[in-house]
Amino acid sequence: MLVPLAAVLIGVNGLDPSAVFVGAGLLVLAAGSIFRIPFPVQPLKALTAVAVANELSPDVIHAAGLEIAAFLVLLSIGRVADVISRAFTKPVVRALQLGVGVLLVLSAYKLVAQPPEVFIGTPSSPWPVVLAVAAGIGLAIAARHRQYALALAVLVGGIVAAWFAAAPTVSGPSLTLPSLGLPASSAFATAFVLLVIPQLPLTFGNAVVAVSDVARQYFGPRASRVTPMRVCLSCGIGNAVSGVIGGMPMCHGSGGLTAHVRLGARTAAMNAGLGTAFVALGLFFAPQVTTLLGLLPVWGLAAFLAYAGLRHAWLVFDLRGAPLALAVVAGCVGAVTGNLAFTLGIALALDHLWLRRSRLNRVRA
């Protein structure tokens, strides 16, 4: 989701392309160095959706990133995040992961049903949907047999096709440095009400607690450095830097980690390569960012999103009985309404009731 969301924030909200990709690249590099596994970085989806829908100014978006950074850094002090995370039991975490997975699949469909204008050379309907389905099936087969090079070939082939179809004009590299600064003081109140309040609980639930859980599930002892406290600190510092240079608010989403793992990433070398590419793109190709991103095949991106979403949602099935029902109900409500805050609230409430009932039954027994 990083590429389409970043492109929308640049095109609709006027964020600086250089700052967006330099900020993202630095956090990707730092995350790989800190956690030593292929750790994800992605835009804050709920915040981005509200910012785009209301066409909020860059100042408001940067203010929101700085406010979220402050909250996350505070949560990392004295391991407060580790303590709060204990309220997020396994059914609650799985409910969030199911909701995120379903939303990724829905986002994939919307991406090909109504391709953003930034993606040049996109074939007319219904071909984006047809190609996405075919690419998704091929991707699943390739991943099952660990033929990850075939998955990469899908994107490369789509880029080549888009290049010949659109014949874009791209100039040579030129150095562009992000400028340092703080948002206007008047932007902070608007940012807090419109962007931070709805985003912060989701960030903690999905991009702190859930990503820590998924990391342990995929990497076992190798993920020992991934704790809620460290994830809060990483994300907080990353957003502080991004906000000061004029980038976009970001997080370490659990769906992104599933996408990396299921598409073949096994070491932090992925972060080194991706982070370096982002920094280079922001520093040397900022004026051409929109054109270069538009060369990515929208149907290929949709296939990757849908596959990652399905694999992420499937994590719920390691539950059984009442916990599984709890997670499915809460996750589906959030996905259907498009608001994972509902998932979090319902899951926490149902989990509390279930635990209370279980304790009463044990006492009576």
C-alpha cells in the first residue's frame, strides 16, 4: 500500500515527493537495522484516507505525524507499551489481523475497479480486474513453490508494458533535498481532532501489538528484538523525522510484514535494498516520482495486495471455538464498515465478557 497511498498524498494533498520517500526510506533502513528481520513500513491508512477525503493541507498532515510520534515515544518510556499490550489478547490481535486482511483484499479490488490516474498505461475495463485475478493465481502458485523470482517478473513485465504503452518522458537525475521546518501552530488542533484521535488506537493495536505478534509467529527467536516498546520508539522517532522534513505519517503494519514474508523476504537485506531505493528516489528523482510510480502495473499491485491480505486474514484460523467466533465477528464488522476502530472495540468487549464467563464457570466447577 505504500506506493499508491504515497502517490495520492503527493498528488492530492501536495506533500513533497522528496521528503515522502527520503523519510520512508530512512525508516525502512532503520527498521531493518534495529529489528534484523524484514520489517515493514507503510503509510497510516486511516489517517491517509481522512486526509485525502478532506484534501487537508501538508501542514495538518505533518502536525498529525508529529503528534502521533510524541504519543508513541511517550508509550515507549518505562515499557508502558509492553504493559498496555497485555490487554490485547490473542483473539483481539487476530480480530485486527482479520480485519486488516479483508480490507487489503477490498483495497485491491478498488484499485483495479477504479485505477487512480497516476497509473499510466492501464488497460481499459475489465482488463485490470482480469489481469489482477490471473496475476494473483500465478502469485499464489509461485509463492507455494517458493519461486519468488516469478512474482517479481510479474511486476517487471507490467512496468515494461506500461512504459511502451504510455511512452512517458523522464528526465535525468537531479539532487533535491527536503527542507526542514515545523507546521504552523494552528494546524495541530485540526490534526489532533481529525487525524490523530481515530488513528492512534489502531496504530497501537495493529502496528505495535499485532506486528509484534506476527513477527514472533514468523521468525520465532529471531524476532526477540521486536517488542511493543521498541516498535513504539522506532515508529515514534521515524514519524518525528518525517514530520520535520515534510514527509508522510507512517507505521509498522502487521499486514506489511505478512506481505514481505509471503513474497519471499527472509532477512533485513530487504530493508537495506528497499530503503536505499526509496532514499535514492527521493533525493535524485523527486520531480519524476509520480511518473515513475505510475509505471507500476495497477493490476500487479492489486494481486500482491489481495494475496497478502488473504494470507494475513488466514492467521485467525489458529484459534478455535469461542475465541475464533469472537475474532471473526469483530474482524468482519470492522472490514464491512471500513473502520477497524469498531473491530478493536468489539474485540476488546467480547474478549472481556468471554474471559469473565470462563472465570465464573471455573469457579462454579
